[in-house]
Amino acid sequence: MRLKPAQTLQYILMIVIAAVMLGPLVIMFTTSFKGDEFQAIKDLNGFRAFVLGADPSFKNYGDVINDATSPFLRFLLNTCIIVVSIIVLGVIVNSMAAYGLARHRFRGQAFLIAAVVALIIIPIESVAVPLLVMVNRVGWVDSYHVQVIPFIAHPFSIFLFYQFFTQLPKDLDDAARVDGATPFQVYWRVVMPLSLPVIATVAILQSLEYWNSFLWPLMVTRGTEFRPLSVAMAQFFGRDPREWGDIMAFSVMTSLPILILYFAFQRWFIQSVVGSAVKG
């Protein structure tokens, strides 16, 4: 089948965009397996940066994992605890709030929905200092909960759940109530099992957001005990002399868990985006 010129140009454009996006990832991966630091720096100046090399080595990964001054495994554990806690608690809290907005009618409902949408555009940078003062007064600085509790309620997640719930037929709720189900049982046993696509979407989006969160953890952590990978990565990069092989190995191990999460839930993520992301 012969392609039209417009289609050919479109494919070429997609290939170029894919190459630009995947290029840094390929360089990061290949450099992480180059045990010779001098050769790794030399390769970064040319096309050989994209080539794995004749003698791949896990030396850089060993250096990162065994570094006593920058315990990678501790940072990874901290990040997993923080992100998993935010996702699990956030899915419950945000879905319950959205279910109440989508299924019940009450005075001020429209105002609350508008407030949720308005809160989406407020960046963390604008409230970071007042929030730091608040948590400092209650003694939460340098802990897990100071990195979890302020971010459980998430306006964008509430909005996604709300959009999804409004598309579910209310006949499901009515049928469950006829069988004697309470409002909470309807939410937990009927609505939530049908919400796997939006749950996957929220889990992926929040994982990306908080796995890479930098400003707030930098402000509220003082040592390695509760520090996440994002802050540790910045400090690891700032050390002298810079070992590019070790830096790339650190980056690969930081990126790998979130990539695995995306590939595990991508089917539900795409389904949710296509089916319920935008509704008037």
C-alpha cells in the first residue's frame, strides 16, 4: 500500500518526536552500564552515547547501592511508603468525596464542584510556606506523615472520580438499595468495583506527581531517615566529583518503579482517558 505524501510526513514527524523523547532515556540507560568513567564521558560527546558498549558492567549500580553516605535503598523505601500511602488513602478519600458530589443533591453542591475545579490550578509553591509554618507548629517536620497527610485530598483526583461517577447509571444504585444495601455498601461494593479505570488513572497520575515531588520534601526533611528519592537524586548529582555512570545508574533505578507501574496499569489508564476524561 502506497502512502500519501501527507501520511508519510505524519509518520516522519511521529518518528522524530519519539526519537527526541526516547533519546535521553536511551543515553541514561546505556551510560549506566559503562564502568569506565572516562569512556562514558567521552561517549557522551557523540553518537556512541546511544550504544551500550562491548563490555556492559553493573559496577555503577553497585556503587550507588553500596554508598554509605547516600543510602539508595533507604531513599527508595521512603519514597515507596510516601507514594503508596498517598495513593491508597487518596483513592478512598477522593472517591468518597466525588461519590457524594455525583450521587447526592444538596444546597451548595454547584459551589463545591466549582471550588474543586478552581483548586486544581493552585500550585503547591503558592501555599508551601504557610503550610510549612503550620506543620512546624505541630512538630511534623522530618517525618513520613508531613509528606503524606497534606496531599491525601487531591482536587484533580476528585474531579476525575466525579466525572466518572456521573457516567455510571443511577439504576445500579437503586437496584442495590432495593436489595437492602446502605449508601456506603453501594459505594464500596457496586461503584468502586466498576471504577478500576479511573482508579488506575488516579494511581498513575499521583504516582508521577509525588514520586518526582521535590520542593516540599526538600523543605520538610532534614536527614536521610525520611528523605525521598527526588531530593536524594538532586544531592547525589551535586556531589563533586560527578561520576556520570553512577548518576545515570541512580536515575535508572529511580525511574524503573514508576515505569513498571505505568505498564502494569496502562490498559485501564488509556480506557479511562478515552472514556471519561472529558465530559461537559
